[in-house]
Amino acid sequence: MRLSRYFLPLLKETPSDATIASHRYMLRAGMVKQDSAGIYIWLPLGFKVLKKIEQIVREEQNKAGAVEMLMPTIQSANHWKETGRYDAYGPEMLRITDRGDRELLYGPTNEDMITDMFRTYVRSYKDLPQCLYHIQWKFRDERRPRFGVMRGREFLMKDAYSFDIDAETARESYNRQFVAYLNTYARMGLKAVPMRADTGPIGGDLSHEFLILAETGESEVFCHKDLVDMAPPGVVADDDLQSIVDSRTSLYAATDEMHNADEFAKVPSDKRLSARGIEVGHIFYFGEKYSEPMKAQVQGPDGKNTNIHMGSYGVGVSRLVGGIIEASHDDNGIIWPKSVTPFGAGIINLKVGDEAADAACEDLYSKLSEAGIDPLYDDRNDRGGQKFARMDLIGLPYQLVIGPRGLKEGVVEVKTRATGEKQNMTPEAAVNFIINEYEGIA
């Protein structure tokens, strides 16, 4: 993409209400525009990142055996009344009526709806287990929306729902999602720590939050240091799922809500970590909480009807955009991991209109595009300082700086955004370097 043709409305000044890094940089880098409290327009740069995160989430769900579908944003209140959650959920639920005075709501989650859908079609244990998911916009009328997309009212979320014949197989489904979450966050360059969590309004007796460590996190976390440095599990056979989960859950990890100081004191002093964290995912096993009141049953092997056992598994897709920035930025702007960067590299033409510089930039742009790197070519006739600041702010992993002086020596400058390291290379070597850096990045 040529910057002269791209919609990138940067802000020079930081809005006064943007108090954390992700909110500041998403506004300044032209990723989002606030439309009303907690509701944002996703501008082209932000939307590209959002879609890349969504795709990683989708791929890992598919690998875990979940099947994608799509449920509506507007739900009938009848499902929620059947489970008793319509009145219990609280003022965060946006309740509306249509012209026929039918009670509807803007879905904050989908357990009730999908249980109704499932009971309509599934009658036998032979059709289990199943896991269905969708990636859809949600709405929760937060009392104090803040921190940009980190605590918004409208947000994009992946929620999956598992259906099993009994608690034992339901635990296997839970473990499969647990492992999928570890792999999902690792692909985004994040170190997510699973922590035992309160089940809240979702319900159930087994729940884990996944938190990334960041100074601006809303939760105080206490955990064993080894959890932060564990490698992602990758592909795991079904027989090994429990051992992977045990290796994480056997070490102490809790948010301030679930923290037990006496238990934490048993962790060796050099392994205790106290920090702040951002929740980026939450998984639940709640058994028959929804299937019992909604009579979602299947015929078991003994011929008797039995309630299905369920779990739900949420990933905050839009929240992850902010979470990644909180975990990866500096004083100059964002530092995108290669897997979610909106563009693979930035090409900076220091002398637009110079025949040699223009030709070299066009050649680099063509070769990187053909290689699938998707570069952003800064072809605007601005000062060099403006171009450097702009590229640092939007955070592309690599910058190629082309100017007449370097070209006379047969080189271009390649800057690695994460480290600030600069190298002079021939244009051909620069292209090969960047292509190699992206090799193996899914």
C-alpha cells in the first residue's frame, strides 16, 4: 500500500482522556476513533490488526476441533428468562423491544441461545462431543468504559461452547481449549498465564482466566515465575492434554480476587512474581447449569435421557489489540509482533522525486509485495523526521530507508523496530533479509 493512497489520520497530540499506552497510541496512530463512550470506529490500520488477530484465533480453534458458526447480535429475551439470567444479569445488559413489543437484548454472551439451538437438533450421545464457536460483536453497558478498547462497551469476541455426555469427557473438551489458548497467545508474541478464576455470572465450578503481564493491568496477579517462561505446548495428543494442563495449574497463579497469601508463601522466594495483568481470555466448565433448566438432553448409551454437560470459552479479540500494545511499545510508539503487524515492513523514501530513490523504492515495493510481505510505502513528500516518527508510531517490525546518499554507495538502511538496530545492506540483501525474517510466521 502506498501511504499517499492510504487513510491514516494521525494525531499529533494525545487526547486528555487517554491514560494508558494502548489507548494513546491507537488514537494517535489512526487505528480507532471514538464514536461515543466505549464505542469505537475501527479505522483501516486498526481493522487490519483486528482481522489478523481474529484469524489466529480462528486457526487455533479449528486445530482444536471446534466448528465455526455465527449467531446474531440481537437475541430473544425468552432464552435468558428460561435460564433465569434475564433479571439476574444486571444493568450491563442492553434490553430493547421491537415494534411488536417483543423483548430483545444485545447479546453480552451466548450460552442461552446456543443451548436452545443445540437442543433443537441433537438427540443422541452418538452426536457428542461437539464444540461450536463464533466470532461476533458483543455489547455490555459498562458503568465506566475506559482504557479505550480494553474496557469498551462494544467489543469483538470469540466464544466457543462445548457439549459432552458427562463430566469426564467435558473435562477433556475443557483441556483442549486450555491448550488452544496457550498456543493462540504464543502466536501473537504474548506470554499468557492461566489463573484459577471466579466463574461470575457465567456460572459453574471450574474456570481459568488467561492474563498477560503489563503495568497498566487492572488485576494484581501473583504467580510462580516459571509460568511466564513456559514454551507453548504446540500440537498435543488427546492423551497428553491433562498433563499439559497439570503442568500449568500445579504452580501457584491467582489474581487478587482469588489470592491466598499463605499458599503463595509456600512458593520459593526467588520464584514469586507479583505484577499486574490484563485478562485476554476466560474459559468455564459449568456442567448442567444451562442444559437442566432448558431441558437440553440426549439419549445416553443406556437409553435414558441425560442433561448434556457444557463449557464456554471466550477470547477478547478486540481487547487483544490493546493488550498487545500494552505488552509491546516504547516511548516512540507501537512495536508490533510480526504475526499481527498491519504491514510487514515500511519503505521510507527520503527524496521523493529523485529518480534513483523513486526507482529503488518502486523496486523494493514490488519485490516485497510479490513475496507476500505487504509493505507500506511512504511516498509522501514530507521531511525525513516526520517519516521516521510516523513509522515508529505505527510500529511496523522493519523499516527500509532509501535516500540518494546511500544509493550512491549501493546500500539501503534496514531498521529493526523492536531493537532499534540499523544495518546497511544492498537492496537485494534487504529484501532477502526481510523475507527470511517472516519465514515460518503463520
